[in-house]
Amino acid sequence: MSLNVVTLVGRIGTDPDVKYFESGSVKCRLTLAVNRPTSRTDQPDWFNLELWGRDAEFAANYVRKGRLVGVKGALKLDTWVDRNTGANRSSPVIKVDRLELLGAKRDSEAPMSANPGNDEF
């Protein structure tokens, strides 16, 4: 049995970085700051998020820096070879399957979901 599930709640650290490909695919990258409840410092943990397709378009339209969100996805490791040194590099990324806008949509309306038909978080 294998299991790769990540669930995080935090604030968006950057406005969406959206890329449209000739194939018609859409990719959105975001950063997420998550505070640890047991941390004695004010420094959050930072996570790189990646969304594709409809979820990417949803994030591009509704997510902005500072917004409180919940995400559910899988951890993946992006790997590449550094052009300057030839060294192998890697970076962990959360491939988001579900994005929930939390808090307030300007603090008054109900949360919106990138996967409206799926109520399980």
C-alpha cells in the first residue's frame, strides 16, 4: 500500500504565477506559508504549490497574496541538472488536487472550492 497525501492550511505568499502552454494546458504556481502551532519563532514553513487545468485557472482568478486557503494534494520532487555547475538539484512541490478558499471572501461569503462536486477535504 502506498500513501502520499498532504493537507495544509495557510496563507498565500505570492500572487499566482500562471503559464499557458500551446497544448492548451494551464499551470499555476503559488507559495504557501504555514505557521506551526508549537513553534516558538514567528517564522512560518514555506511550501511550493502547483496546480493544473481548471484548478490553475480557479487559483489565477480567485487567489491573491495573503489569502487563507486549505490545500490537499501529493508531495512530488522536481529534479533537474544545474546548467552552471552540472549538479543534480531537486525541490519539493505540493501537486494540489483540491484548493479551498477559507476565511472570508472579503470576510463575508462562504468558502469556494476548486472541486465543487467533492465535499471531502
